[in-house]
Amino acid sequence: MQFWANLPVFGPDIDGKMLADLAEAAEELVFDAIVLPDHMIMPADFEPEEFRTNVDSFIAMAYIAARTTTIRLGHSVLPAPLRHPLALAKQFAALDVLSGGRVFMGLGVGSNEPEFKLVNVDFHTRGARLDELIALLRHLFSGSSEPFSGRFTTLVDYSFLPLPIQGEAMPIMIGGQSEAALRRAAAHGDMWQASAYTPEEFAPVGARVKSMAGDRPITVGAETRMGSAWRARLSEEDGDLLRSQVAAWHAAGCDHLSIGFRRRGHLLEDLQFFAREVFPAYR
């Protein structure tokens, strides 16, 4: 079972030193990956208010890549249809080159309709946009110079270089619980991730995704959080609770767990606590 450190890139107190310290700690503690959430622009009345302040996730990921050497890097997850597909392809390829081939692409359709309106993207075409983006990414990353003709992007007589180190094999993780997301993950994803399930709810859906994928290898995982509900001072009792929660996910067939560390002022402490209490049973 893999464990991913889901780090915040939002809130008025975000700064480079905090992010670098957390990323370096996650690597030293041997988390399997660092993942970042993403938003482009938020409605003025969006709640909670701290999400209205967002550092660009690609800039943050490049910064993290420069401060680490081995840990995997990805999104959990990127609402991909909000962004121009060719800009996304270029960003993912550049990150993979500069990080030494450590990137995977965590992609979802997005669910915040006002955010789509702010960037003038049709909310109701987001599924079709994501399907075409996946095809475009595989096409470009393969090194093909053949034309690409889609509903939203058409390419002829182009050069797309440098290619990512991982080429068209750069892993894609599909996030979401809708029927369309499950089909998309089974057909095109290397990983699938849920974000709103209990372990009991996750188990049959994760098994179904693997069954739908047939002979295609795919791993399934979930996102959970260590947030404000945790006490200010972590204790042995908290360790027992944490281990039992992780054991439930493991028993449910979860291949990776993306842990959202959100307890401001205690992020480093919580990374260390999680690693100390959980990793010995799974390493």
C-alpha cells in the first residue's frame, strides 16, 4: 500500500519555505508521493475562505521538484478541462523532464461550475474535454508528428519537444466517483482515486473498476484527511485511531492512500506522526 502526502497550496499563510520543508520531510520520511490540489480562480464568495488564495499548483510542483530527488509528484486532482490542453501537455512534459521522470498526471473533470464560468469554459463539455485531453497527451508524449484532430484541439505540422522522460507511459490517475469517471479510469487510467467514500463504500467500487479494466493493470486508491478534527496534541490514542483507519482502507483493497494534511500550524508534526505510527506495518 502506498502513502501520498497531499500538501496544501492554498491559504494566506502559504510560503515557499513551508512548502519546501514539508516536501523535503515527506521525502525523508519515505512517503511514496507528494500530491497537490489545484484551483485556477475562485468565486469571490467561495467557502471556506482560505481556498480563495491559491498558489499555482504547477509552479509549486516545480519548486518541490527542485527541492527533492526521488519522491513521485502529482495532482490530487487537477480539474483539467479548466486549462488549455496544449499548455497542460507542455507543463506536464516539462515537469517530467526537470524532475527526472517522477511525474504522474492526476486528472478529473472538476465540479465547481462557477470556476468554469470565470474562465469561460463550458461546464457541460468537461467530460468530453477530458477524454480528448487524455488522447492528446498520449499522442504527443509518444513522439508522434502525425496530425491530431479533435473536437477542441486540432494539430498539423507541429513539433512537440522535449518529450517527457516517461514518454506516453507517464501514468494517468483519474479522480471521481461518477459512472463516467469509473469508465474513464477503467478504459484509460493507470490509477483511479475516490475522494468521498468510507472504506466500506470504497471496497465494491474499487473492485468494480479493476473488473471493468479487464486485463489492463490499474491500481485504485482514495483521498482522506488529517484535518482540524485532530486534537492539538497528538497522543497514543490518536495513533491507535489512525492505525485502525488505515487498516480499514487496506482491508478495503485500497492500493494508495492520499492523506490531506490540513492542520495549519501542525503540518510537519502530522507528517512525522503519520509516518511513525503507520509506516512500520506497511514497509
